Amino acid sequence: MKQTYTLRPLRKHLRPLEVYPNNIHLFTKSHKCNEVKLAGGGRVRYAPASYATLHLRLFEYVITIQFLCGKKDVTAKGTKCYAKNAKYRFHGIFGIDHNKLMIFRGASMMSLFDSDLHELGQRADAERRRRHGNKAYYVVNAHINPTNVCRIGCPLCAFAATRGDKRAYVLTIDEMLQRAERAVGFGATQLHLVSSVHPDKPYAWYREITATLHQTFPQLWLKAWSAVEIAAFAHSMGKSYEFILSDLQSVGLSSLPGGGAEIFDAEVRKKIAPDKIPAEVWLEVHRTAHKRGIPTNAAMLFGHLETPKHRLEHLLKLRELQEATGGFDCFVPLVFHPKNTQIDVPSLSPQEILKTIAVCRLVLDNIEHIKAYWVTLGESLAQIALSYGADDFDGTVFEERIHHEAGSSTPSGLSEARLRELILGAGRKPQPITAPCALVPWDSVPWDSPNLGCEQKPEWSAAQ
């Protein structure tokens, strides 16, 4: 027996939106209408990205529906929500506990991995085109990896070395400044800083790197330190994640990369990275960064010991956090390269890689950008990925080492001219990015601020 909650559009020829807990997949299409009126109640949460999200409580489920419209077109009056000139889209049923979330969201979405590749690609490309038209984004950037000496030593990692290893290195501050100067010389606007958790280097060393680079090159956007490193800093200092992030922000940190996410499933994680922070810690670091107004990347490493089910569960956890914070700027699907690692698996087929990227675009419909990271995909497959849901070609990525140590055969950097040539060759218009997205810290803006585009603070009421 179905349970129904109805949103009644004013244009009578449109069918009411009915929620069937056992048939989620029926409500993946958008419905156009002039005005949507909520009869009953719920909570309306406004976000800066021109959409409002409505949460309805129906028995033991929480139903999420998104209104896509201009900021000024959404109003909340008492227990009613009005969205003029809008599309409303069913987002899914979220159970009270995570198990129910997996059952209800996963049951329909798992079928995406069984879909025809090209049909799936068309759906993902339509979503990309709706958001970004014919644009494909990129950044002129360089990577600096201050050291590869690491006390964690994950089986999946080909980059890390132990003390005394002939591959081990530690860059000096002057060497890092020289690399940053070279990057500025070829027009870089971003430095990507990730390292290893060195057993002897204190937090002060990493802080000094951040501060010195920012003071010397204040024009550069510093995307620095993964959640693994942030958690290690906090542990060594006996401080909270928020303290560390606030301190780094004060000396020049602009955003966080998505490294260390790997795959969230605990059993798989024990095999590929047993001593790395658990998924809950990774998510909490990023949640805290978003609270501080620091935008971050989300990521997933796939093609090792995980299954499509693990990939989907990973995506849903990211989607759930994004729903709460809105702080993920983009999502990076990373293809695993097994060379020089302790994990011996065959490489994924191009078809499986493209299908996964398309699924990422469709599932993560609240994250704006999906990257085609050419470093792990290769140039040609990255071009094709721009027609399977991806809209971001990442960047010039000079001096990337982590994936190349694992066997990536791509160049160690591309010129901006070559990057633009590849994007144009894929039929897209190159669009450079020079700064991270602006993210408003929680509770720092009043509800009537024009930055949020809402007329009054949302209210809770029970659904009738």
C-alpha cells in the first residue's frame, strides 16, 4: 500500500508529485510549473546557489525535494513554501538511520551501473549541459609535495617512503619557493599542496610552508593539506580540527583537496589503507572546513578492491554531507593505478570508467562540478569523459608525483595551450578558473541577507 504526500502545482495539467517509498526511481524527472505550493509543512533551507531544499517528514522517512529557481522567487510563509517559475525535483527518501538510507536510495540507484553505457552517458551529459552549457573548466596550477616520508604506509600507495629509503626526500622551504616561482612564471594561479604524514615533522613545519608561500606569492590560491594531514595535525597538537583549520586559514589556506577519501566502506578500507583515518573522520574534517567557510573537493578512488555497491555508498555519503553544508566545490573520480603498490588488480576498462563518471554526475546532483582528471584517465579518455557528465578538466598539474609513482603514463604537466587544445578537441569551450568558489561560513550571515536570497528564517512544522 502506497503512502502519498502531494505537492500540487497550480497548473492543473501537471500531475501532483506523489512519493512512493518503494518506487523512488519513478521521480527522477523534473516538472516545470509556474508556482509550487506546499500544503502541510516542512522545513525550507536556503542556500546561496539559487535553490531551496525542502525536507518533509512522512512517518519514519524524511523526503527531500529540491526547488530550482532564482533566489528571489522562493519565499516561505508559515508552513507554506512558494517557488515561482521553478522546477521541482524529487531527491530521495532519507531514512532515520543510515541502513534505511542505503536501502531506499541504493535500491534504485544501483540499477544505474546496469544501464546501457551510452544511454547513461546521454543522461549525464544532459545534466552537465543544463548546468554548464558548452563550457569546460580548468585551472593553471602546479603541485608541490613537500615530502614522501610517511608513517602510515598504505598498501594502495606508491608514493610514500620510509626513513632511510633511497626514494625518501624532504624539500626545504627554499626549494618549495623555487617551485612556486616557476609556477608563477608560467602563469599559475593555484598551488596544490599535499604531502605525507612525516613521523618527525611537527605541525609548525606544515604551517610555515603555508604561511611562507602565501606571504611570498599572495596572488596564489593555496589548495593545501588533505583531511588525513589535518587530522594528524590536530592529533599531534591536541587541538580540534576547527582550531587547525582556522589557524591555517589565518596564514593563507584557501581550500582543501579531496585526498584521503579513497573508498568509505570500512572493510575495503582495512585492506587498502588500514592505518589511514576512517571515513567518519574524513567526513568530519570536511564538515568542519565547510563550517569555517573553506570550500573543499570531494573524491573517490575506484578500480581496486571495491564494487559498484561500495562506489554508490561512497557517493551517497558525500551527497548527504553536501546536502547539510553545501561546501564541496567539485567531485574528483580518481582511477586507481596498481603499479608499485601492494594491490595487484587488473585495470578497469574505459567503459567501466566512463560509466562510473556518468553515475557520479547523476547521483551527486548537489555538487556543481565533476572532474575529468586527465592525470589518471589519460588525455583521450578525459576528453571523452567531458561527454559523460564531467565538466572540469582539472588543470595544467605541473610536477604531479603521487599518481605518476603508481604508474600513470601521462605527462608530468600540460601547458595551458595544450589543455585548451584538448578541451576544444572535445567540443567544449575552455573556461579558466582563477579562485575557489566563495563559501559563506555557517551562522555568519543573517537570514534576511541578500546573499542568501530568502525573505525570512525557515520554520519547522509537522507534515499533515
